Amino acid sequence: MRGRVLHLAPHPDDEVLGAGATLMALRDAGWEVVSLACGLGRPADHARRRTEAAEACRRARFTLRVLDPPLALSRHDDLAAAEDALAGALGPLLDDLGPAIVVSPSPHDRHHGHEAVARAARRALEARPLPAPAWWLWGLWADLPLPTLLVPFGRGRLREVRAALAAHAGEVARADYPALLEARARAGAVLGPERVFGFGAGPAAGAPYADILTELVRTADGWRLGRPRVLAAAADLAPGPAGRADPAPWLDAPSLTTLMGPPG
């Protein structure tokens, strides 16, 4: 085993929809992927969603952990209390697992529950002594403005991710998430090279699909963006060096959701 990756899923299915292909590539490169289901949706759905998460992680060959008690992350719940609870729980979990990479949604992902999980992740990581785990962010409900990682993949990987997503039968019946999965991956392959490396400068993805993520590296001077890179080979799938770009103006800014509330 090369090391551990801890993924923070605000809800079951986020371990697949957020950056499922990237997590599977890490798994294939010898990493143990531990996915923490932070919440289980509405209380009436807890049993179903726990069962679906277990099956999805079995298909994906991830190790599933479920936060006990699961966070209440609906728009009318006490999200500050949920953030505090998760930040407190993550300290012992990081001690126990010792991950080299923590993967989570972005703190600007527009979904109130996703953002609360990301804020808790930041607090827990900032409480760690250096060297701290790398922090990889995905965007689902809002685009990442500062992506640094391009993870190309092919049709076989897409089928594998879709098979894991299909385990979340209740959510797939509610919305066409398989179509979303493919559309985001196609957009990642087309737009990702220039979004990561600069307009007019990016190398072709070299595959029909891609995930894009933001890598943050904590240094003695605070967070730094990781250097832009393609994660195409097993050897590439590891924490990268810190670049010089300071993400503080974005990372420290209140999110649109904090300022204006959730949509609707």
C-alpha cells in the first residue's frame, strides 16, 4: 500500500460524483481510499442510504466509514453545529488513519452541506502539525475557479464509476446523475487542460474524459496552490509540491451561499 486517502462525502453518492474516477485511479495505484460518509441525508432515508453507500464502496473497492451520529446537513439544520462536530471528529480520525491526501468538496461548492464539510476539513487540517496532508478539492454544484489537477480517464473507467453510482438507486431514480457524471467528465477533458494550465497553453487531455481538482498544500506560510499537473500515470498520483500562488483571497472569502443563502 502506498498510503491512505481520506475522502469526505457530505452525502452518500458524493464519493462517486465528486471525483470518483480520481479516487479509483488512486486505488489502482496502490492507495487505500477511505470514504467517510459525513451525512446520510434525511433521517427517514438513513437506513437506505447507508446500505447504498456500503454497496457503492464495495463496487468501488473503497473502505467505507460512516460518521456516528451522521451530520444533519439540510438547509434548515444547524450547519455551524454540524461543522463543529465534523471538525472535532476529524482530528482523531486523521491521527488514526494518517492520510497523505484528504479529498473533499470545495468550500465554495454552493451546496450548504458541501461547504460545511469543506470548512470542517480546513479547520481539522490547519490544526495538524506540519507536514500536513495535501488537500484536494472537487466542485460539483459550482465550478472550481483555480483547478490545478487534470486526471484523464477512458471509457472503461467511466463504466466502473457508473456501476458504483448505480448502487445509489434511490438517488439515481430521483435525478439523472449518470448523465451528469458523463457530461462533467467530457467537459473536464475539453476545458480542463486550459483551465489547469492556462488558456491556449494546456496539453490535450489524451482521453475522452477527465476529472479536474484543486490541490492545496499547507506550508509554514499558509496554504499554497499545488503546481499544475496531469495525473495520468500511477507514479503521478501522489501529493505534489507547493507552488507560489496564494489562494487566500479565494479560500478566505465568504462563499456566495454564506452571503446569500442556498438557491431557492
